[in-house]
Amino acid sequence: MRIGIDGIPLAPPRAGIGHYTFELARSLAALLPEDDCEVIAPVPISLEADDGIPIPPNLSTVYVPVNAIRRRWWTFGLPLYVRRNKLTLFHGTNYNLPLWYGCRTVVTIHDLSLLLHSNTHREDLVRRARTRLPTMTRIATRIITDSESVKREICEHLKVAPEKITAVPLAPRRAFHPADPQTARQTCRELGVEDDFILFVGTVEPRKNLITLVRAFEELLHTTELRPQLVIAGAKGWLNDELFANVDATARRERILFTGYISDDQLRALYSSCRVCVYPSLYEGFGLPTLEAMACGAPVITSRIPVMIETVGTSARLIEPTEVSQLTAALVELLTDENARQHFAASGFQRAAEFTWEKTARKTLEVYREALAVS
């Protein structure tokens, strides 16, 4: 079997879907030692990792240079490669598939935020998604989602038969485990992070609901004697004017730190050192940062929305994402009640251990076999 995997998400800087693509490709290749797995892209990409786990010898990258015709990658460049190289199956890990193809195809649709929360995205991306997503779900042999919640949304909003879709949960990357306390403390100091801090991790964009977090943090400072730092770790995304206006308007602006994009080692240090990790997102496809935090031993506060309940179970403190006072109360609880903090840290650590990339790869391989069996 010769499997092709979309390699574009591996282009630096590697973000969420890039990490998904890498971990999945490496784990799949380990399960299929007699088959060839190719990660294909029209740009140079790398399979480098710093977690000490080797790349299977049957996993390779393929750089397909584009010319005047092939620069239309999904319409011409990739379909030509698929046909000429006789791929058995192609997996589009980032919503996209070749528009004409010579093999079975699987597409991963991580969420429907561009359709269901269009006001939190740029208009050009929303317009593209409104035409592209229905096409991808129609031409794919099989569809993968990160959660049952997104599977239900695709069935409802894109009118796809449920038997065509399989929910395959993600997992914390192997880089995330409790860090050595002394090393973590040194890393935090280098980032300007104090000993007592609240952590958010993710791209800074409207759907992450950081305005509610900032308001809850301000309320905590005004109504208690607690003085933690709020650390927001992640690259700046889009449509953030309102957020930064709220930050600038707070009386204790100096208590909020934006780190920007950081490395896995730095992120592990933050997860391992924070008093609490907060993820108050309005909408998610899975909510992987919550499991990453749990894998490092952090207690987690997150939104009481279907997908987060599916991901964290009862192992996080759940709040209504738009209720500032609820989030403030949850922060105060986990900052002052050591028993509650230890409870959620321990139960979260156990919850994160239930998810592995080997399990993700095995379920994905089952979907591949279903796709290849379609007549």
C-alpha cells in the first residue's frame, strides 16, 4: 500500500494541524512497516522532532516543485502526482483533497467554525469555506473528525450520511509530560513569567474567548487580594482589536503577559508550572491544549460546551464560557483551594493518559481500510 498524506501543514511554524499531521504520519508508518507513507507538499518540509522518537524508515517527505500549471496545487499539481505515482490512498489532513484524483481519499475536517462562527474569521476564508467544505465532503471516500460533536455538525449542516464519517480523537503529543521543576522555573523566568500565574495556550483569535478571560482576571484582581500573573501563550491570530482594547483598558495591564509563539520545551515548562490552565473557548473541534495541560499535571478550567465535555469528561472545572463571574469564581477556587487544585490535577493527568497517538493511528487505519473497501 502506498499512502499519501497532505504535507502543507508541516510548513513552519508548525501549528495545531501541523502537529496532528506529523504525529499521525509517524504513528501510522510505525503500524505499517511493509507499506510506504509519503508526506507530500509543494514546498520543502521536514519530519524533524525533538522528542527522541525515531522516524520510521518507511515514512518520507516528497517535495513536488510547482510550475505554471502545477502551482494550482489542489486542481493540477497534486492530482498529477497522485495519478503518476499510483497512490493507493490520499489523506487530506487539513480539510482539502485533490479536486480530481486516481485513488481513494480520506479528509479530516477538524471543525466547522468557518461556517458556524463565521464572525470570528476573515471574510475571504469564510467565503472559500462555504464553497470548499461541501465539495470536500462530497468527493471524499471517507471523512474523519476529531470528535463526535463535529461529526454531528457535519451531518446536520452539510447533510452528510453519518456512516461516511468517523470520529477519531486526538492525543497529547509526547513532548508534554511534567517538566523538571528547576528547569521549568528557569524557562519561565527567561520568558518573564512569575511564580504565581494563570495560563492560556492557543492562537489569539476571537473564538478563544480571551475577552471573557481578561474581564474575569480583572474582576479577580478587583475583588480579591490575589495577584497572579495572566500569561497568554500563542501566536497572534486575527480580528483582535477588541481584545487588545480591553487589555489596554484594564487598570492592571502590567499583570498580563503575551508570550507569542513558543517552543514545545517552553510550553511544557509553562504547563508544568502554572497554578491553573484556562481554556474558555466558545467553539472547538477537540480542544487539545486542555489534554496537553493535563498531561503536564496542570489543573484545567474549560468551557461547558459539548465538545469540551467529550474531551475532558469530569476531569476539568467546567464553566459557561460567556459568564465572567463563573470564570472568576472558578479561578478563585483553584487558586485558593489546594484540595480542589490537586483533585483536578490528578484526575486530569489520568484523563490525558487515556489518549495516545497509537490509538489515533489505529482508528485512522480502520477508516483507510473502510475507504479501500468501498466499491
